[in-house]
Amino acid sequence: MAIKLTTTRQQAQTNGVKVLVYGQAGAGKTVLCATTPDHSKTIILSAESGLLSIGEADIDVVTIESVGDLMEAYRWLTETEQGLSYDWICLDSISEIAEVVLNKAKKESKDPRAAYGDMQEKVEDAIRAFRDLPRNVYFAAKLEAYQDDAKVIRYRPMFPGQKLSANVPYFFDEVFLMRVDKDEHGNPLHYLQTRADTKYPAKDRSGKLDVNERPNLAAIAAKIRGSQQQTQVTQTTETETSIETNETQGI
């Protein structure tokens, strides 16, 4: 077997940026899909019905209603000319996709434990498949509270089944929490927490991000890759401003 030699720098440049972002409902996880450098090269695999906040972005969408839909989308993205043209793939949300898979497994099995096991295997396989694509992939996830062994309330990405919730963050180099505070005028202030604290898991293995980052995938990808070019980022400014206005108005 021939050895295929590459370098860490080449891997970082060619494999794309893989980001998992989790947060509460309305935090702005879906809005992140509209902060990619080029909307014409972005596609959303949506298992939710909450795309109104980015309606003006005019991004291609594939509706996911079953695990079959998800894998068919994967084949289309990897085997067709149009599918291969997308630079950014956004899964919104992987939590909802896992629920869809679990519901189907429950209908096909009389044993709840077997249904959860089947769901975990299929979802983990799907996440790895999309994560390993040589393109940029953004995974959105819901947030859940749980009680650890010391009876302390902590938070993490939400998935059906404790094992899946515990395992998924380990699949990624970049795991961020979408936070929402208020600025001095009382308006919502959205940002990404890239470092873990005592209650929330987060990490940035690139080591190039600030503790709190502006929620913009183009800017984050440029930082991770070490690019100083701002041309990619400026393309998202107009859309991002429009979306932030919609959020402030409660849309």
C-alpha cells in the first residue's frame, strides 16, 4: 500500500473547518448559517421549521424528515456536480435530526434500549460522515441542563440519550456555546464562548480564537486558518446586520 504523506498545515487548509455550536432556543444558532462567506455556496440541511430569521439570505435548503433523507443528502453532496459545489454545509439542527432517528427506531423496535442504541449508532455515524467531508461543516445543537454525579447543574449539547450527549462534543475540534446577553442599551448581544467554564463545555483546538467571538462563521474560519484577508468576511456584513435587526424585533 502506497503511503500518502501530508502535513498538519495541509490538513488544516484542505479539510475545512468543522464547528459545533449549541445554545438555547432563539440564541441565534440558525442565524450563523447566514454568516458564511458566500451564500450561493452554502446549503442548509434543516430538520426544523425555524428558518424565518434568515429568509432574506436566500440560501439553498434540503428538508430532513428521516435518516434516509439525511443519508440521501450526503450522497447528493458527495456524488453530484451541484452537491460538490457547496463550500459550507450547515446541519440545523443535529439535535432535531437525532430525535427524528429515535422516533423511527422506537416505531421499529419493541425494546426502548434497542431503539436508543440504534439511534446512537446511526447518529454518530452520520456526524462522523459529515464531519470528515473535505469542506466546511457547521453543526447546530440545542442546549440541555443535567445534574452531574455531585448533584451540580451543568449544561451541554442536547441529544436523546445520555451517551450521545456525552460523546458528541469529543467528535469536534471546535465546540462553542452561543450566548445572549444585553448591551448597555438593553438590546440582545450575541456571542460565541470558545472556552469551557465550570458549567458549559467549549473548546478551540486551533488556539487562534478569543474567549468570546463575534458569531460569524466567515470570520471564525479565517481566524482558524490564520488568514488575514478580510474580503471573505465583509461579504456577510449586510446580511448579518439585517438579521440582527430581525432578532432585535423578535422575528
